[in-house]
Amino acid sequence: MRKLITRGMLTRKLRTALTAIAIMLGVAMISGTFVLTDQINGAFDKIFASSFRDIDAVVTPQKAYESEDETFNPTLRLDQSLIERVSAVEGVALAEGAFDGSAGIVKDGEYLGSTGGAPSFLTAITSNAENTAQITSGGFPEESGQIAVDKKTADDNDIAVGRRVQVATTKGLADVTVAGVFDSEIDIGGASIILATLPDVQTWSDGEGKVSYIQAKADEGVSQAELKSRIAAELGDGVVVETAQESATRQAADINDSIGGFLTPALLAFAAVAVFVGAFIIFNTFTITVAQRIREFAMVRTLGAARGQVLRAVIGEALIVSVAASVLGIAAGYLVAAGIGALFKAVGFGLPTADASLAARTVIIALVVGVGVTLVASLAPALKATRIAPIAALREGATLPPGRLSRFTPWFALVIAVLGALLIYNGLAGSGSLSNRMLGLGVGALLEFVAAGMTAKYVVPGIARVVGWPIERVSRRTGRLARENSTRNPSRTAVTAAALMIGVGLVVFVSVFASGIKASFFDALDRSVQGDFIIEANGGQSIPGAGAIEAVRSAEGVGVASPLRFADARVSIDGGEPGTEYFTAVEPDTYAQVFRTDWQQGGSDELLARLGEGGAIVEQDWADGKGLVEGDRFTLNGVSGRSAEFEVLGFYKDEQLNTTFVIADEGWQRISDSRDIGLMLVDAASGADLTQVEASVKEAMKQFPIATVKSNEKYKEDLSGQLDQIVYLLYALLAMSVIISLFGMVNTLVLSMFERTREIGMMRAIGLTRWQLRRMVGVESIITAVIGGVLGLAIGLIFGFVFTKALEDEGLAFAVPYGTLFAVLIVALIAGLLASIFPARRAARLRPLEALHYE
Amino acid sequence: MSISETQIPSAPAAADSGTVVAAQDVTRRYGEGDAAVDALRGVTIDFPRGQFTAVMGPSGSGKSTLMHILAGLDVPTTGSVEIDGVEITRMKDKQLTLMRREKIGFVFQSFNLLPMLSAEENIDLPLTIAGRNPEGTWKESLLKAVGLDTRRKHKPSELSGGQQQRVAIARALASRPTVIFADEPTGNLDSRTSGEILDLLRRSVDEFGQTIVMVTHDARAAGVADRVLFLQDGLVVRDERGLTTGAIHDIMGTLE
Ligand SMILES: Nc1ncnc2c1ncn2[C@@H]1O[C@H](COP(=O)(O)OP(=O)(O)O)[C@@H](O)[C@H]1O
Ligand SMILES: [Mg+2]
């Protein structure tokens, strides 16, 4: 029996290889996800470990709570005077302040801030700077007005030691000289790093007399733990003292949790889709080959083989293929990791990576999934093989008996579809933890794909007729034959097309979702924003405070400039469990002039004027959820630990900014000292020429290159561009699934050609040219692919419709991205053509005579 | 750029008077060196228009090889083959394909119909491939002649073996080829059905003037032919006309 397995595989080398590729690519996605996230984790571990090398204890400010988004929240800092007190502690050899801020370089008037979301770090030089930075030319900055720049930024922008540049800081532009260029031990992704002396960094960051943290070295013979407890005893409350080891581990874990907690499951979801598509192909391939081996199986049954042996022969083959393919897939994971890493970098989400390594966990999961999925997918065909009666050996053209349960297939599909719908419903509107609901949502969607795949065979002939119609107009002779070929085995075509349907369906869904977001967000923006310009900081940073507002207001032609501050804070209502909420702090009088609030319950702009120190207007849905009514009070706890009470004055509806309440600037100042701004809305004075005003505002903001002045149109355009980048990233991740389904199409075609060898010989004998044959195979493949594309379009649109309807409350609208839909069909068409190249060439190369006598 | 527009040079008018297929000193060697097999060792033969020729001989004598070479499906090692006065042995694949399309019909032992097409569509296949429109009246008389006008919409799987072979014969006749080659057309059929098929071939010759070359090892089948060629060890050893089934049987007995 073992011989039967291996012989079977060897004689069908090509088919075995194509099946293996389908498994391999899916497994590679899994393995690649783990390899990449391990690399990222490793990088952060290394970054923190090396930055605290030679350090024994670290003092950081005490945070009231862990903010979820620190971009707009005030950064907590320590008073510089604490350094003296730490130095004085018995056993401290050295204590020094460290300062982390952000700043970009301006070269010849051009801002070189890092692209996209990657940060631009500004770090004060400390005694152990060489731990993380190796000078490649020049030296570390030693005096005020000097900086060192990371090698990548320097090389990319042609900056050499001695060059005069400017740094764009919170306080504006500062002239500096590049004293050195350094290489970072780790790949820092898309980030840029500037090193400068502590006083400079303090000044530029609006943090005179402050430090981010204090690091201390111990005297000989004093342990880290001992040093920690001595410093803690000296400083008391209000600060956190950790050993360097603890601090490095905690900070790395914090970052890795926030990145890994999102990135790993997200990438695994795409890997799951790829594996799922692979499963369709494995199922199809094994079904076809079992059908082709009927006589062989029947023969061994007449020779006395038991059903179990036949089952083992098929499953055994699946096992061998899947183990080999999974091992290759695990190795190919390195390439996938590099690919996804490069992809992230390309769209500006570059993350630092350490050397790639293979964890035992990666190998185990990849093997289990690769082998498990293959075995499950090949089980049904294997069981079918066992039901071949020995008598089939004697019959020419025996076909597989229809499954005992096959007449129930539509009912099974219905049950699966309903189950999937329930899971999706629960995911969208049900209860349970978010991650469980998301998982349910994903599984529900996959079930819908399975149901669609199971029933697709019923619509295959119909769609083929529609798709084939134009082709038959163009290519009458081969078109008709191709269509007949594509529908002669509808379930085979259906499953092949279904594999493509999955990738296409998800692409369409993403596209529908994105266009829904765009349509609704832009619509709301048009309705609410009354100004002419929007000023925002680059790369998710914040606009430097007071100076920028003054600069804009004094620019010629500016009527109103209104700063919006966004932050999160802990909110507790009636002493209940506090939750983190996003909110906006506004300047009421200017805000009312540039922003039209969607008032509820009879509110009006007059409420804004009454906000004062302790008033808040709250978002209607949030208020409903929390049971807040007019006159209720809630407490706000800022990161700094300061808290203040606010009274509900009125209600508004906000479908886009997703903030839960609005307070006035006076209220904001009760919990925070930060003057940084999230967005500035600017309205030109009436009668002013908009182009001139734009120019003058831009001129005024030149000293704050971290911010960009945009017309409302440009703002929307840029936002839409950013959204598109994310969408393209998702497309790229879905591409793997589409590629896998392409291999499935190749495989099905090769196997079908194999079956039809004699037919091909006959047609060639009676006058079918090679070219006509190739065209026929090409059209057949295109029809299959377009069926997959059409099914994918349908299911993607349905998903998109359901999801946007479910999120209608959030203001999401359903919008059909016609352009994308058209492009998807064209891509399916091209995919079909590509998939046919190899099988068609093989078929055309057959010699008619040999093909005719093929057994 | 339509393929069907590329015409094969038409036959000299003189061909009408006689030969449509001619083989000159044809040899065919399979393999090389010690393992080489000479399937044909010098065959020179003519086939006149409108004649029904049976090719007989013991198994392995070279019947199929000869037929394949005459039909442009295989190339002789030496020698030449002319169809309608045109030399085909040096043609490229495309030219050969077009030549077969225009001039040659095939009937195979295992019918070789396309399962997804109806009887009628199978009959139209050579014309479809050539991009020609089926001539209505010719197809109708064909369907009638093969007795399938009531089953034209049936798929091959819904037809008996004899009916399938009749469809195959109609398919071969549909493009009015210069010559039809049939390789053991009754090999898969019972004797009664075989009789019907042979009768049909005979009538194609008599009624439509079709030239047929049929390979068979069944003396009864060869009996309906005008002429019987006997092959032995790659050579034509006898070329007889007007033989009875019994005589054919006797000759075969001497060859085996
Ligand atoms: N493709 C081939 N390769 C090698 N030898 C072949 C091949 N085809 C036929 N032969 C040999 O050539 C000889 C003639 O074969 P064939 O023409 O098929 O005889 P027949 O049809 O009369 O039985 C036989 O010895 C056969 O083994
Ligand atoms: Mg033979």
C-alpha cells in the first residue's frame, strides 16, 4: 500500500507539486507572521536592553493611568532637581537626566520629517549614548547647537558632518550644525533620530528644568535591587523607581503588547484566509485525482485491498505532501516576513526589526495548521475513494458514486450559511468581548464562503453562459467549446472559482468599506467644518502650542483661527468604574464660528459660550449608553493625576471624530498644562482672496514645519490618500490568497487537460491548430476566473452592505466603488489568462497521435 | 488572421481522374540502434478516388503506422506521401493541421466524441473548428443517412456504441474530406452493430463517392471493401480486389 501512495505521487509529480504550493503559500503566511512579529519584538527588546546597558536603576514619572494614545496627551516629566537628590543617595555612582522628544530636520528650508506614521525622535545625549548609537563619522554633540543624525536619515538626505541645518521643534526652528552621524544597532524602521545635548533638547521641547527620566549607576558592590530600594526610599511617592532590567522589560513589553496585540492577530487573519483558500484547492485536487484513479482503486480492491487501505492510500498521500509543503512553507515564511516588512515600510509604517529567527512555536503552529488543514480537506475525497466498488475496474468510464449525502448539499449549505450569518450578527451587534466577537465575525465570514462554494455549482452554467457570451461573439469556434468544457463538471469549476472568490470577495469588501468611510466622513466634514483651511501636524504628531496660534492669527487675511485639542482621559460617572474616553477641548467663541455642531435636544451654539471651566456637551449616543441627562456630573482624571468635575450642559451628534464629549479650553487647563494642538481650523476674513490667505498662513507657519496648512479639499484628498494606502496594504496582504487560488486554477486545468488527452488528440487530428487549442484552454480558464470574480463581487458587496448597514449609527454609508469592481473583473480576467498559460502550452505540445492513444 | 482563410493549395485537376492518396517508398523506423523496429519497410501504394480499401495484416504488421503516415499524423522515416497531389511529409505542424482539417476525416475505434456536445454538435465539430457554417441540406441528409435525425439532441452518453460510431462517421463525412481513414471502426462493437456500421461506410462510398481507407483485422469487415491490402512485417504482400470474406480469411491464415 505504501508503494501505491508513493507511486501515485511520483507519476503525478506536477499535480503533487501544485498542491504542495497551495499548502506551502498558506503556511508561509503563518510562519512569516510569526517570524516578522518576533523580529519586531526582538528589536524592541534589544532597543531597551541596550539603552539600559551599564545602567542600574531608572526613575520615571508616576502615571495616573496608561493612556491609549499618547500623541495628544501631555507627556509627563520629572523635575530636574530630582537628579541632585538621586546623586546624593548612598551607592549611586552617577545619576543623569534623559530627555525624549520629537523633532525633524529642515534642510535648505525643506522639512525632512520622517514619512507617514513613523516617529521623528529627539533624544538628549547621555553618558551611555554609545550603547545604542555608533558614530560613523564626526562625533556626539558636545555643546549647544550641535546634533548627531542617524545614518539612514543622513544618507537619504545627503547630510554630512559639518552641515548647517535646522531642527523643527515644538518651539519653532533652531539653527544647528551636524556634529556626527551614527549607525543604530538595530534597524529602526522608518523612524529618524536626532541626538543633542540635554539643555538643547529641553529648550526645543518646551521642557526647561524637566527630564523624561533619570538613570543611575550603582557603586561597585551595590546590587540593582538594592539601589532601587535606596532611591525609592529617598524620593517617595509621585515617581516610579525600577531596576534597569525591570524598566527595559516593561517598556519592551508595553510596546510589544500594543504592536503585537494588533499586528499579530491581523496578519494571522490574512494567513488564515490564505490557508482557507489553500484548503479549497486541496479539496478540489484530491476530488479530481480520486475520480481519475477510480479504475486503479477498483483494481486494488479486486486484488483484495480493504476500504481502510484505500482510505490510507489517499490520506497517506495528503500527509506526505502536507508535511513536505509545510516544511517548505515555514522556510518561505522568512521571505514572507521580509515582504510584509518591506510592504509596511513602503506605506510608511516601517517598524524596527531584529534578525529573523525561527521559534519552536512558529514551527509547531505552522506544521499543525498545514498538515491539519490538508488532512481535513482531503478527508471527503478519501472517503469517496473507499466507496469505489471493485466492479468499477471492469467498466470503461466509471464515475464516482454520488455521495450518500450529496442530495442534502443545498440544505447543508443553508445550515452553514445561517450559522455564519448568526456569527456575523453576533459580531456586529451581539455581546461578548471584542476579540471573541471579531473572531466570530471572521469565522462567520469564512462559513459564508464555504456555503457559497458548496452552492456555486448551481450557478456555474448560468454565469458561464453570460460570461461566455461576449467571448463566443469574438471567438465563435473555440469560445463555445471552452464554455462547454468549463461547465461539463460544474462542481469542479465551482470549487476552483470559489477559491478565487474568497480573495476577490475580501478585496471588494475592503473597497466597499473604504468608500463608505470616505463618503460618510467627507460628507460630515463638509457639513460641519465651516472654515477654509485645516492645519494639522505631520505623522500624527501635535502642533506646537501658543506660538503657532499667534502666528496664524496675525497672518494677513485670517478671520478666525480655532485650535482643537484631542486627548483621552479616565472618566468616572457617579463614582462608577472609570473608562478611557476620547474628548475634544475647544475655544468656544472661535469654535462656534468654524464648526457647525449637530445639536440635539434643542441645544444651540449658545451652550458653547456657557461651557466655561466646568461645562461639557456630550455625544448623544454616548450619553444614552451611560444614561447621562442634562445636569449630570462626571469626573475627568488626566494622565498627570489631576482631576476635575464637569456638568452635562447639552447634547450633540458626532458621527466622525468619535469623541465622546467637548469641553472648553478653561476646563482642559484644569487637568493639563499642555498647550499642544491637534488641529487648527482657519477661516479667511470675509472678502479675502483664498489663495492669498493660504499663502500668508503658510508663510506664518513656516517656522513650525511639523504642521501643514491645507485647504479643506486638500485635507480630504490627503486623508483619502492615507486611507487608500491602508486599503492597498490590505489588498497586498490579500494578494497571497489570490495567488494561491491562481495555482488552484492551474492545477484544475492541468488535471482536466490530463483527463481530456484523447479528446485533445481527436480534435488536433481533425484540424484543431495548436493556437486554437491554446485559445480554447485560455477561454475556459478565463470563464472559470470570471465566475470566481463575479461570485466574489457579489459576496463582497453583500458583506460590505451588511457591515455598513450595521455601522450606520456610526455614520457609515454604503457606497459602491464602481471603479474597483470593474478593476477586479479585469484582474480576474487576467488571472484566468495567466493561469491558462502553462496548462495550455502543455496541451498544445501534445502530439496528436500520442494523445489519441493515451490510456 | 483567421485560420480557416489560410487555404491549402488545391489539388491539380488531374487528380479527379485517379489517385487521391499516394505513398512512395515509405519506411518508418521506431527507436534507434539495436532496439530499432522497422514498422514499415518500403511501401508504395495508391488510393484512387471513390474506392473503399481495407488494410489487413497480422498484429504488428504496420497497419496503424501506415494509416497514421498516410493521414499526416505521423511522419515517415523515408519516402513521401501525397494527398490530392500535394506532398505532405515535409509540412510543418500548422500546415499539416490545416491539411487534415480540409482533406481528411477520421473514424476511431473508440468513437472519440466530445461528451458535452450533442450528436448534431459533434457532427458539426470539424466545420466549427474550421470556422465554416454547416450546410443545412448536407447535414440533414447526413443525419438521415446515419439514422440519427431523431436523436440529434442527444449527448453521446445517451447513445449506444453503434449510434456513437454512426455520429463519428457523420462527423467524418461532414466536411466532405478527400479521404476518410478508419482505424478498426468496428473493434468495439458487437457483430450485429458492426454490420450496420460497415453498411454505412459502404453506402458512403456508393452514394457520396467517398474515398475510405479502413484498417481492420476482421475478415468480414474487409469483405465489404472494394480492395484489400495485406501487410506483413512492414511490407504490402498482397493487393487484391473483389475478395469474398472466405478468401480473405484464407489469405490471413497464410500470413499469421
Ligand atoms: N510508438 C511506437 N514506438 C515503438 N514501436 C512502435 C510504435 N508504434 C508501433 N510500433 C511497432 O511498430 C510495429 C508496427 O506497429 P503497428 O503499426 O501498430 O501494427 P498494427 O497496427 O498492424 O498492429 C510493431 O512492431 C509495433 O510494436
Ligand atoms: Mg493497430
